[in-house]
Amino acid sequence: MKKVTIQDIAAEMGLSRNTVAKALNGGLVSPQTRHAVVQKAWQMGYTKLDPNLVEEVKSTYRRSNTGTILVLFNQMQSVFWTRVLAGISNAVNDEGYRMQLHVVDERDRDGEETGRLIADDVKGIIFLSVFSTKFVKGIGRRKLPMTFFNSPINAQEYIKLGDVINVEGFYAMNTLIDYVIKQKNCTRFSYIGFAEGTRMVQARYLGFLNACNRNHIQLDERLQYTRPANNSNFNYAMVEEVVMSMPYIPEAVICEDDDVAKHVALALLQRDPQAVKKVVITGFNNTLETDFFKKDIITVDVRIEEMGRRLVKSVLDKVKCPTMDVAFTTIATYPRL
């Protein structure tokens, strides 16, 4: 049998190899991340675990016999997702449950493969990523309480199957764009974000459009990028291509989140090192590292760990009271101007 490596654990959890190595070797990570990584390493049969860490996980299993909350996702390479996971892990442990993480294989389109992995002690499921309706319906055949973070633009099927929790974006983006127009004196805007992908990002884009309309800003359609070429996400290569192809550099670039904002700053640095100092860049989620070179990116604060706890509360409410109506909940956000 092939030995389990740190890279294997990282791939299974969607974390970086560096984060997993830190968690297993006493590095600087949150207690929740450390516990989740050790738990996964133990489950996978990683042989180099510190015996004290193994005993800690085993004792948690012995104390927690209420059941398991399954968390499904397809990406974790982001500070945002790591912090969401920390909030979920903390809340699940506080409630006496265990958390099981599973990275969904993109080839599992109907949920059959994932469904076979759902253990008998799973009491509820949290969907951290937006999956196809076909996949969600496949998992829904298990008749378990389900909570979704974010949803497709047409979310009718999601709403029938479980609670949906979104992060408020329309009013936050309105406030942010008003500030950029009135305080930064910007009139030439570019937008980069998958506005057609999910309700959460669509709300941010609509808030941007609304603020521009109210302030009589005429947008140049050549600078509006609302659908990535891969119909998935604006990764760095795609953002770099977008920035390099802009007919001119705008006064402000409005991004769907902080990850895209960082990509934009780096791409602008490649195109014109002087321009990047002047261009106003906005993000969302407040996950910017303190040592990132573009320190004046304007963002919107989301209480990410608390949002993770809210996801757990939602699914456990349905575990405890299965007859409760499903809910569509929007979590408050706080522009940092």
C-alpha cells in the first residue's frame, strides 16, 4: 500500500502543502485548522503523526458521539475558505458533533460517488461550494438536512432542498462605489467578477451597476468582464490576460473578491508599475495579507468565522427539528472605507 504523504493530505483537503505541514509540525495555524488536518491525516493513515496529536483526535471522537456533519467543497486554496472552515470546525465541536471534510471530484456530476461515501452517522450536510442542481439532487436522495453557502442565480431547486446562506453584497457594493466616485473622484471603471455564476457575486455586480447609474457614470463595455473564459473563476492567468488586453487602464477596477483584487494588482504591476500605484482597486471579504504590496485595496469586511458558525447552526436546527421551513438568509457585511 502506498504511504500517505503530506501532499496527499493537502490534496484531499484542498489546502496548501505548507499549511498541512505547519498543522502537523507545530507551525502557526489556527487550532481549528490544526485539529481538522490531524483528524484527516489520522483517518487517511498518515504514519508520522505525533502520538499526542493522535490521542487528542481519538479523545475528541470518544467525547463526540452525537454524529457527523459532512462538509462538501471543491476548492480551499484561499484564506477565505480556510477561515470559513475554522468557524465550521469550531461550531461543530462545540455542539458535540464530528466534522468530515470531502473534496468532491469534478467528474461526480450526479452525486452518486459522493453519496456512497456518506456514513450512517452523518446527520447533516453543508455545501461550501456551489454545485450543479443535478449533483445536489443526487445527494438530496439521502433525505438529510442540507445547508448551502451561496447558490446559483436560479436557486429554486436549492431552496426546495435546504437552507441557503448568502453574504450581503448589493448594499455593501453600493456604499463602496459611492465612496470611490465621491472621495476618489473616479469615473472610468472596470469590473472583474463572474456576475453570471452565483447569486452572491451577481448581487455585488448589481450593486456596482446601481451606484454607477445613480451617479450618472457611463461605463465602457470594453472594460466589463463578467464571465471568465473557463466559466468557473477568475484565476491569476485569466486576470492577467484581461488586464493586458484592456484598451486602456481605468481609474478604478472593481473586483468580485479579494483574491481577484490581488490578481489585478499583480497583473497591473506587470503591465505598468507606475499605474498600479494610482489605480483604485476594490475587493470583498477582507482577507488581504498585511504584507501584500498593494496595501490600499478597498474591501468589505465579512465576519467569516461567525458565518461558518451560522452554517452549522442552520443545518443543526434542521437536524433537531426536521419540520422547520427552509430559509434563505443573508449575512451582514461591513465596507471598510
